Amino acid sequence: MDNNEKDPIEDIDTEDSAENKSGSLAKFILEAVIYIALLVLCVSVVPKYVIQRTKVDGTSMERTLHDKDNLLVEKVSYRFHDPKRFDIIVFYPYGKEEDPEDYYVKRVIGLPGETIQITGPDIYINGVKLEENYGKDPITDEGCAEEPIKLADDEFFVLGDNREVSSDSRDFGPVKKKDISGRVVMRIYPFKEFGLLTNK
């Protein structure tokens, strides 16, 4: 073979190598784009629309929840149904638009359309005494619920379990559904109390 003549096999190897490098680069770029998209999804979309971590600030939900407890709040189920009685919810008492940083964790007591009244330590719903055992101590301050409160079709009456120190619907009135962020489903810290939270 003439020394100046190129080996056709060598040309094929060079072309294959270039194609492999180009394919590897394209694969790397595609994977990077997918990872970045997933990261953006996890950081922005999931906490906003699916599930979010939050932390208890204060003692208003003792003995159920404690100061500095870390919780998971799911945000999907209330798109399909209303909160249920005794659900623990995260909400914005003065509206999400007014103060997105000011959120509370409380328990749902009164549901839309019901009439709520607190007389002494007892809670009445539509004139019937509510049988429940969530309160840490008996109620001594009825607040605005000393008089009957008729809830609108999109309103919920909430109380903290530690009713002697809790600021709740007795102070700021009923909570509108649009201001409810989600339902507390799990305590993730402290680890010794890790687990699902139920209404049992």
C-alpha cells in the first residue's frame, strides 16, 4: 500500500470515535437537564402543591404537638374534599395574601354550616355538646364564641389543644378554606416521636 494512501479502516474508527464523543456529550446534557428539572420540581413545585415541612412554634398544640416539632403537611387531599373534624391543619389566620409568613397549626372543631358556641369549658355544635378529649386543660376563655357563631359554607372553627394559651378562632374568628395550606400527617422530628399523626 502507498504510504500516502489512508487506511479506510482508520477513517471509520476516527468517525466512530467522533460520533461516540458527540453521543456521550448529548447524553450528558440530557441527563443534566433532567436532573436540574427534577431539582426545580422538588424545591419549588412539591413544597408548594404536594407536601411541605413545617415547624411548630410555641406550646398551643400540647399535648399533641410540642414546640420545635418538625411536621410534614400534605396539600393534595383538600383539593378533593373539605377538612374533617379534628384534622390538624396549617393555615394563614389573616389570609395568605396578607402575611404568607404568619401561619398557624390548630385543630378543626367546627365545620361549614354549623353553629358553634362555647359555654364554660364545653363546646356546642348546633346546640349539642361536643364529646372530645383533645384539650390539655378546660376552656376558661370563650372569646368570641361566647355567643353563637354561624359558620359560612367555606369557614372552619379551629382551636389549639392547649386552650389556655392558644390564639385561635376564639380570637381571630373562623378560617376560610382558601387560607388553609394543608393537613398535618406526620411528625418527623424529634426522632423518638417520629410517626403518623391520626385523629384517634
